[in-house]
Amino acid sequence: MRRTLWIVLALMMLGGCATQENHYDPLEPVNRVTDKVNDSIDRVTLKPVAQGYNYVVPKPARTMVSNFFDNAKELNTVLNDFLQGKGGQGFQDLGRFFINTTLGIGGLVDVASSMGLPRHNEDFGQTLGVWGAGQGAYIVYPLLGPNSVRDTPDLVTSTVTNPLFWIGLTLAPYVAIPLTALNYVDKRARLLEASNMRDELALDPYVFTREAWRQNREYLIYDGHPPANPLQQDDGWSDDDWGDE
Amino acid sequence: MNMMQRILLALAMLWMVTPAWATTDGPRQVIEHTVREMIHVLEARADQSKLTEQDREAIRKVIHGKFDYRAMARRSLGKPWKQIDETERAHFTELFRQLLERSYGNRLSQYHGQKVVFADAQIKKKRARVKSKVIDGQRETPVEYRLHQTKTGWQVYDIRIEGTSMVRTFYQDFKSTLAHGGYQQLVQTLEQKIAKLKAHD
């Protein structure tokens, strides 16, 4: 098992070297189909539910729900802080988890932020990026949406580091289902603005999403300071060079 | 007060007033002022859930001369810009402006008292970037503005929300349409898109 993992990792690194292009998308034909199906399912299920949720549930309550699920993901952030060599941030985020779980009533209130411990965004896909792995193929997963080869292992780490997963698995399986449902509604509700923007602006929604997603991932990997993009012949886009990036 | 003092005072006042109408505003001042004015329009709405045609017009006025739509359109289009003539360029810029105004307006209509804070501009010759944060409760969204120096002062040519460049995303998106149906197809699709957005409100 361990061996396979390393082989997979090694392959991904190789993939990284070979794929410097922005729109490297060998799975495009399959992805486009998945994207279409996802979108049509979303329009009749999750999207209207999320809209209703935004309409019915007042903002403070929605914030609590978001805080709760973010807090459950905090240990994944901690793990990846350490894996990226950000020890100080790792301990800070661990502190966040303990403070918010206790004082913040199971994570409903983000008291740590007001105590000078701001939220960070790290996951295993970013860690692999920091370690030098390229994005690899862009993948649109059924129901889950935009992803990539590099971000796929995070589906595992984010699950096993999530206390809700273990609670659901061992103690109370019957709360796991409504909780998972609420998690998805919360996620979708937070994406409403972005998806409305895509619907309004995109001529080719698939390409629009792929590009926006890719840039956002790049931004997260570099913690908000992505390097300027050199002029690429096939791309034709030249970025402004800002020394520090 | 003698005559000399009066003249000096008048000159001093004139000097202090000058930045308001001259083009000496720095990039941060330009965008910060524009955003404040926009928030002002949004807060003055009678119905806080939508934008009326007057609100849209007021926002248009605020943005006028601060957003360089032509530069945005040119960068979003890429190579084909060099091959089209001046009339087509003006037409394309106009379509681009309408699409952006509509969608940007729809986002703004959701405004509910978020605070926007700005960091000092970083300037490199004729280009500048201004980082800002939209603060909604305890959630922050980083928004970065890229500006360039024009004859009439600093103007925005790109906006990056959470690291995603608007112009760059358009560039890839447009490229896909260009590859399938060329420039005429792109213009047609844009026109349809705008008509649909207008019909929506």
C-alpha cells in the first residue's frame, strides 16, 4: 500500500515536469460531459436548495454553519501546514481548532480569529504543489466538480482528518447523513455568487471555470503571491512582472 | 492681514484644492475613491435587494474614467485585436463594457454593508497594483486591482478576485469561442449574452 502511494506520488511529480502549459487538459472530452451532467443535476437539486437556504436561514446562522464545517476541516489545514514546513502556522491553526471547538461551541463561532489567530487555507493538493508537483490533468469529478490529479489525494486526507467523518462512522451514523447534506448545501450556498458570475459572463462555461479554478489554486499554493506568468508561445498572454511574486 | 499674506493664503488654498481636479491622484486614491462612491450609491438605494436603472446609471458615472474598458477588452481578446479595425475595436469594447457592467452590477446589488479596506499601492513605472480586502463579518475576500497610467490619470485594467484575474479568465474563455467560430462568432455570442442579461431584469 505504502509502496503504491510512493509510486503514485513519483508519477505525479513526473507529470508535473511535463505539464507546464496552463490549459493542459487531456481529459477535456470526458470532463466536458461530466461538467454538463453536473451542471444539469445542480440546476434542479443543489442550486435551488442552496438559494432557498440563503433565503430562509438568516446570515448569522449560515455563518455558524460555515464556521462549523470549516472548523471540522481545520486539522487538515494543520497537517498540511506541517507538511509544507510552516511549523508556526501549524501550531497556530491547532490552537484555532482547540479554541473554536471548546470556546466556540464545537466550531460554531470563530472566536480564534478575533483573538489574533486568522484562518488559513491549506490542503494536501497545495502541499503537493509546494513540494514541486505540477497540476497534472484537470479532472471534473461527478458531483464534486473541478479537481486535478494533484488535488485528488486531498479527497483522502481531508476525509480522514475530519472529526465529523469519524463521529459519523463510529458513534452516530444516523447524524452523518443529514450532516453531510448540510455540508453540501453550505458549500453550494457559498459558491452561488461565483456560479452566478460564471453563468452571466462565460461564453464557454467549461473553459471559464477551468481557468478561474486553476488561477485560484495557483494563488492558494503560493499563499497569495503567485509568480508572474512568463509569456508563453501557445498562450500569448503576458503577465506583469512584480518582483516579489 | 496684509495683501501679501492674502495672496499667499489664496495660493496655498489653490494648491490644496488642486489634486481634486488635476490628475495627481495616486492609484490607491483612485480605486479607493471609486469604491467608496459606489458603496455610497448602494447604501442610498430604496430597495436594498436590487439595482434600478438609475442606480446602474449612477454606478456607471462613478466608474467612468476609472475603468479602462478598452484596455480590458484588448487584453481579453488577445491577438485578434491587431487584426480588427478601429470601428470593430470600439464596438468590441462597447460589448465588453456592457457585459461587465451588467454582471458587476448584479454582484453589487447583493451589497449588504461589507467593509472594504485598501493597502498602499505598489507602483512600477506606469503600472500599479492595489490590494484590497472585502470584509463580510469574519470572512475576507482578497481583491486586487491592477491600474495603469493614462493621459487622464490611473485607470483599472484588471481585477483579481481570490487570485483569479478577470481579464485572463476572459482571455482563455474568448480563445475557445475564437477557435470554433472566429471573431464574428465571438461578437455574436457576446451580443446574445448581453441581450439575455438585459432581458433578465
